[in-house]
Amino acid sequence: MALVAQKELEFLDELISAEMLAATKFNTYSQQCTDPQLKQYLQQAAQAHQRHYSTLMKHVDPRAAH
């Protein structure tokens, strides 16, 4: 892996945090939701953000991939 500049690492850290926060929020919202269609949409959004989080983590630490 090529050397990554400090600014790029900070940007990746922000992206990783944002993806985890989004996944957590969508999971929470889906658990509170009673509308089946909206619940499904929120669950799919949570899964998408979890995948994005995992993808970003692979770039930072290949051992951290889930």
C-alpha cells in the first residue's frame, strides 16, 4: 500500500466515523419503525452503510475486515 498523507488519513477517519454513525442511526430508526415498507428501507440503508464502513476499514487495516 502506498504511503497515505496525514490529511488523507484524517479524511478516511471522518468517513469511517460517519458511516458507522449512519449505520447505527438507521438500525435504531428501523427498530422503532412500525411501517413495514419504511422499516425495510431503513434496514437496507443500515446494511449499505455497514458495507461502506467495512470497505473503508479494509483500506485502513486489512485485518479489521468483517
